Amino acid sequence: MMIGMATKKITVTIPDDQLDSIRALVEANQAASVSGFVQHAIRVALDDVAGWEALLEQSLEESGGPLTDEERRWANEMLGLTSPGESSAA
């Protein structure tokens, strides 16, 4: 964590086996603390999301822009998110 960075304490629920694994890493000095491990995992996940979002935006730009409503309905139907002819909120 960066010195002076604002933080907020929250409660997160995770499976017992994951917490046991994190605590084992801390015990083996492979992670500084449970909080530090979780902060790192969140940072990696946020970077991953940002990377995928940038890749999607670039791909859409190169392929003709954002999906039309019709293309979005077709994609949602193909992914099983909606039934044929059903409207989607996506």
C-alpha cells in the first residue's frame, strides 16, 4: 500500500479454504498480511478488467463500432442470456 493512500475497512466473505490458503501464504512469508494479499488481488483484478475493456473498445473500433441493438439481442440469445425474441437490458 502506498503511504498516505486513503483506505476503508470493509467486510468480505470468502470460503474457508481460500482464507486458509491466504493465511498459509502469510505464515510462509509469501504474503505480508491477509489484507495485503486481498489488496493485491483486487489491484490485479481491476487491472485485468481495464485491460479487457481497452481491448474490447479497440476491437469494436476496428470492426465498425459498438454493437447495434439487433447485434446485442442476437449475441445475448446465442449466449443463452435471453430467449429468442426476448428483449434484453444489456
